[in-house]
Amino acid sequence: MNRNTFIASCLFALLNIAALSAQAEASPKLDIQQVLSTVDDGGAACGVVNARMTYLDSHGQKQVFEYMKFADSCNEGS
């Protein structure tokens, strides 16, 4: 490995670390005291579906968190 390739590899690694760090900071930090319900748009097919969790936070306020997940049918038969 020559010097330029080594330097480029190091810079690429540093950029990846910075990007992962920025993603971690952007992740929501949920204040969940009690989950009230979870629902998803899943069907019989395995795949990514929209999901919604309704919960109470530590102040007793009802909150809704929307996210994507694999359908429950993806776990069947394993």
C-alpha cells in the first residue's frame, strides 16, 4: 500500500466514524413510561411495514412514535 492510498483510507475511515456519530446523535431518545398500543400495516407477506406505538411519557402525556419494521410474518417458521 502506497502512502497516498494509506492516507485516503484513513480519511475515509474518519468520515465513516463521523457519519455514524452524527446518526447516533440524530436518533430519537424516547421517554416511555407505559406502552398503550402498537399497530402495524403488515399483511401476510414478509417485508418492511409502517408501524406506530402509542405510549405515555414520564409526564403522563400521550405520545405517538411512527417507525418502520419487518412484518411479524417474517418471524414465522424460524
